[in-house]
Amino acid sequence: MRTFARCFVALALAAIPLSGMAQNYTYTSVTRVVRLRILPGKTDEFYKSFAWAPKIWEAEKAAGIILGYEIFHSVNYEGTDKYDIVYVIQYKNMAALDTNQDLARPVVAKVYGTPEKQAEVNRMREDSTEMVSSELVRGIQLTPLK
């Protein structure tokens, strides 16, 4: 009986650290965060091309491809990675991100109307900005501790 009690106590003590290591969160949505720098003298050109982005994102949102988006303008930033514009696009999960391009292609084509218009806007955007950074972040829902 003592051997059984010792084994039981040893197993119980060994399980305590394992319970503390359990994941206490679940993943929720996925967000793409993109920071852009407007090139000197190209502000008007940038905004003319970037005005298409909300049209596209609204169409993607209506099609259920994305959950939402937001656009921000930097007010004050100090450092070498200065950026002017930040936009974030929220997806339901990582799986939605995997199928995004295939689903979005016809939606985007419809918004632009013609391949020539899409190429023109893309060229203006490329000539007026540079990408500072792009990252994916995953939302998490914390599980309350018991």
C-alpha cells in the first residue's frame, strides 16, 4: 500500500507542472498589417492610386473574403523605419488567408473594370510608395484561469 501511495503522490506532483503548461488561449482572426512610405513628391499620385483600395476591400468584404479593414495615417514617428500609411485587413482565420487570392481575383477585376485600368493603378502605386513592412498577426482569446 505504501508503494501505491508513493507512486500516486509522485504522479500527482509530476502532473502539477504539466497543468501549468496548458495553452490558456485560442486563436481567433488573422490580421495583415502593412506600413507604406510615400515617396517624396509623389503624394498626389499615391492618393489617386490608393483611393481604389477601399473600393476593393468593400467588394471583398461584401463577398465574404475579408472581415474588415482600416487605414491609418502616421502623425508622429521617430526612427529609421518611418512610414506614412498603415492599413490593416482582417481575415476570419489562416485558412481564409490561404484561399484569399483565388477568391479575390474576380472581385478585384470587377472593381477595376479592365486589366489596363488595374495595371495603371498598380503602376502608380508602385511608383509612389515603398513598403516599409508587412506582417501577419493572429488574434487570441484568453481563457480565464481557474
